[in-house]
Amino acid sequence: MSRVQMGDNDSLNQWVTITGFILATDFNRHGKVLEVAVETDDFKQYIVTTDRKGKELFALLYSRVTIHGIISSEDAHGNAIVKIEDYEINDNVSFIDDVEKGKS
């Protein structure tokens, strides 16, 4: 999990490693996912850029992942926007599995 504090200019262009679940954060009017974020165990959301590597995460909704990337900017709500360089899926654990076990 990352400990980056946004609002600090030193945070931009910083290399981060973040572990959490992939959640959809924006949809079009037909329900197609337009944007995803990785939400950490402490409920901080990191928005993922929608470039080629970021769009790969669309197929992994609700999966637990560890992402490695660079904070490129922040959104209007102060959430970091991360450009993904690489990611790993964590043991095929999903958000649904955690909810069923009472962990979320």
C-alpha cells in the first residue's frame, strides 16, 4: 500500500506500488466501464490512466492487484492518477470473496 500524500508537489511523478481492489469509477450511459481505480485497504482510491496498460485492468474488475506506476496528476477530488507500468494479480482473490468472508 502506498503512503503518498496528494496535494504535495513532491508526490507528482513519484514511483508508487499500490495494492488493492480494482473498482469501476465511471461508466457511459450504456453501462460500459470508462475508468477504474485501485482502492486500498484504507479506502484510498488511485485512479488509473486509460492508456493501453490501464485499460487492461478493465477486465479485472473486483480483483485484488498490486500496481506499479507513476503518479501523473490528481483529479478534482484529490485522488492520485496513476500511470500503470506493471501489475500483478494477487492470488486470484476478488472483492466478492472478501465480502463473502466479512472482510470488507
